Amino acid sequence: MTAQSLPVPELAREAPGLGGFNFTVLKLEIRRLLRNRRTVIFAMVIPAVFFLLFGLNSAYANQRAGHGNVSAFIMISMALYGAVLATTSGGAMVSIERAAGWSRQLRLTPLSPAAYITIKMLTAMVLGAGSVIVVYLVGMVSGKPSMPGYLWIATALSVWVGSLVFAAFGLFMGYLLPTENVMQFLGFGLMLFAFGGGLFIPLDQYPHVLQDVAQYTPLYGLNYLVHAPLLGSGVHMVWVVNAVAWLAIFAGGAVWRFRKDTARV
Amino acid sequence: MTVTNMADGRDSQRAGTGPPAAINLRGIRKSFGSVQAVRGIDLDVTPGEIVAILGPNGAGKTSTIDIILGLSQPNGGTVSVYGMHPRQAISRGLVSAVMQTGGLLKDLTVRETAQYTASLFVQATPVEDALGRAGIAGIGDRRVGKCSGGEQQRLRFAMALLSDPELLILDEPTTGMDVEGRRGFWAAIRQDAAQGRTVLFATHYLEEADAYADRIILLRHGQIVADGTSAEVKAMAAGRTVRATLPGADPAELSALPGAESVEVRGDTVRVHSTDSDAVARYLLTRTPARDLEIATRGLEDAFIALTSDGNDSTSHPAGGSR
């Protein structure tokens, strides 16, 4: 036994379940996000201001929209815009991590791409929830939006869950684009998506060609889905397909970029 | 490979065939566009060894390390770490690494960064222990962005310790540190390695390799040009050069002299680098019409450069473990 003095490596170890997903990481990621004051204020204030500008017209308060009034309709639109803005900027924070070489560092741990992307999306969703809550609080205090109590909760939840698509979008873009000005670029992109989805101007006021194109933009499905409980006129398959397809594209793109992202900094 | 297979591995070790190599590289090649960074590296690292990869910038040190860590895929050859794919070894916490730069988030504190990393492993040493062993227990609440370069490097070291890895890989870990920081960092590594951890580190400081490694691997242009203990490599590096004027010299004959390591013939001038310069001088003066003989000592630094820089002629014969 000449090898007696050599240390025996203990190789019978396990890899973590769920690709390394755990709540310590989630907690730390949320703490990091909240330390980023600029992102937090941006995502909370802009949609609330938009609602105050567009949603308080007293004519809207008297005009019916499904089970509620037009003011409630606009509040839902602005909450969606805010949630989308928040989750996109939350997701896009990975561009900072890439620049710092953190993504590369994580490749030296058991954390799987899927687990990491889940953690980043959930973190972005926390900011999204904050944005929805702020818009709904402003709506409540203003006293203009009106709809049955259960619809306040149902629409807020659909907006929040739907913004998951844009958490994936933010991540994908955070991996795809250079760090500088990523949010300026995305802010402009989201504005286009918001018009395309009919968030600011109803789509039936667009020319036919634009209406056809709009159906394929990423906010189209979500916008109709989150207003469906208020309007009570049912759900079209096209909306669901649109939202699910964009979620798959964005999440798939983010996983693809994460795998490639091992370059040194 | 499964856990069952690994248990088999340990059984076979008891039977006397030995554990799998910590690192096993066979014919590794890597190129970036037209640049060949690694040109056929074979390497076996036995558990418990402390190995330095020494070479100038661009010799292929970091490319080789990236391949061992599974961060990049070789264009040819095979790599295994404890008999596994690098990614599997990393998932099980068997391998960790301290990289040269980056890899830290400025907006987390030192402790939070360690907690983040520790939470990802099935078995992790307590965060405070790892911070203590890396010598940064006192700055746990400091934001990473406010830490000095040396403190950040110690944090990277603490993070690498969290999974209690069998193999620790360090890529030029002391670049940018002052002398004191460097000494403190190596003292911590050395203390840690005394417990039987396998360590592989890349450096371009000859003294670091000399002082801290059991075995030194010299890389040049993506190939291993020397592989041996520090003393062996130093002996190779510490020879002398005998220069003489000798028309019509036969390089093959001179290479056959005892201790001759490289022979260079240019015009009428021959240069023989040898660990036994007396024998070379005696031969040249008694058996050949050589004249104007000079013997020059090469410093460690010069020898390192000679071994690892561009050979400027084809008759140079580097010796050592290149084949």
C-alpha cells in the first residue's frame, strides 16, 4: 500500500435538487433589487403618474366598461404597463451581473441555468407586485375607478401573473444587450409594445394593417387577458397563444444566452 | 456517471488500483479563430498534489484552466475531473476555483456573497468558518464594492472554500496584490492545503511556483515544456551556457553531451546550455578545434524566459517532460 499516505478523495457527494434553487438566494436577490433605488422608484412612480394623467377624466368615471367603468379599465392598463416596466427592469439587472463576471462565477457552482432564471424571474415579479399595488392604491385613493371588489383582486392578480412574460423578456435582453443604457433601450421598446398591444390607444382605432401586425406583438395577448375579468366577455384562444408563445420565446432565449455566457471579463 | 459508479471507484481503490486522477487531460487542444491557445496537453494530477502551472502571458494557462472547469469546451482531446465530466464535479462541490478578476457583486456584503454561494451546495462549511479561514471574518458586513483588491481576492478564496472542495483551482490569484497581501494570501492557501486538498494554480511569478508548489508545469505556446518538482525544474533552469566559435559544429553530437539541454548553432558560433558546463567545456577544448570559449551563468529569471519564450532557431532542443 504505497498510496497509504495520499488523501482519499471523498467523491460520493450529491448535486443539489432543483438545480440549486433555494430561498436564501431568492431573499438575497430581492434585497439586492431593493437596494437599487433608481429602478424601484422608476417602476413605481411612472405608471402611477400615467394613471393620474389618463385615468382621472370625470367622463371615464361615468362611462361603463363591462362590470365596471372606463377609469377602472385604464387603471388595469396602467398597472399592466407598470408591472411590465418593473419586471423588465428587474430581469435586465442581469446585464450588470454579466459585466461583473457574476454569471461566470455562478457557472462554478451547482446552480443550473433553469434555476437561476427562475430565481431572477421571481425577483423581478416582486418588483412587479410593488408596481401593481402602487397603481391600485392610487386608483383607490382617487375614488374614480369602480368595479366589484372581487374584480379588484382578480384583475390585479392577472396583471401580476401576466407580467412574468416580461420578467423573461428583461432577462433575455439583459443577456443579449450591452450593459450601457440597457434600460433606456428597453423603456423605448416597451412603449412600442404598449402601443402595439393597445394599452394606450384601443386597437380598433388603428388602420387594419396595423391591427393585423399588432396581434403578433408581445403585449397584445396579455392586455386582452388582464381586462377579460372586467369586461366579462370571455377569453379568446389567440390571446392565450400570444402570451404563452412570447413567454416561451423570451425564457428560451434567456436560457440560451445564459449557457453561452461564460466569457471572462 | 452515477453515484453508484463512484462507490465502485472507491471500492477499486481499496483493492489497490488507486483513486481516479484529480485531473486527467489527454491531447487537449483549444483554438480561438486562427490562434491556437492550447496545442495538445496531457496532464495527470494525483489527489493531494500542489501543482503550479507556470508560463508567460498567452502560454495557455487560463485556457487550460477554463477547460478543466468546464467553462470552455476543448476543440480536441478529453478532460475528466475525478473521473467525471467537469460540470458533474462542480455540481457535487468537488472542484472550486478562485478566478483572477470579477465574479463579485458590488451591492452585496461580504457575508451575503458567501451565504449566496453556500446555499447552492448540498454540503457547505459554515459561512463564518470560511470567512475566518480566508482572514476576512472582520469585514462580513462590508459591501463588496467597498473592499480592497486584496480583500476581494480573499472573499473569492472564502467562496471557493465553502463547498469544502477536493480540488481547488487558482488562476493567477495574486495578480495586482502588493507583496504583503500576496504573502498573507499564500499563507492562507498553504495552511488550507496542509489538510490534503489538491491545489492547482496558474501563475507567472517564478517565486510563487517555487515556494508553494510540489510540482511545476511549464507551459509555452500551449504545450508543456517541463514538468517536475521545483528542484528538478530549477536544476534545469539553473544551468550555464557555454559559447564558443566552432566552424562546422555538429548539433547532434553536442546534444549528446552529459547535461546538455539545448544546442544552438548560428554560423560559426555554438551555444550549449547545460547543467554540466565543465563537461561541455572540456569536450569542446580537447576534442574539437573550438576557440574563444565563454561560460555564462543564467539566472532563474533568464532560464525561465529561455524555457518559455520563443525559441529563435530550430536546432534548440528543450528537454524535460515535453514528451
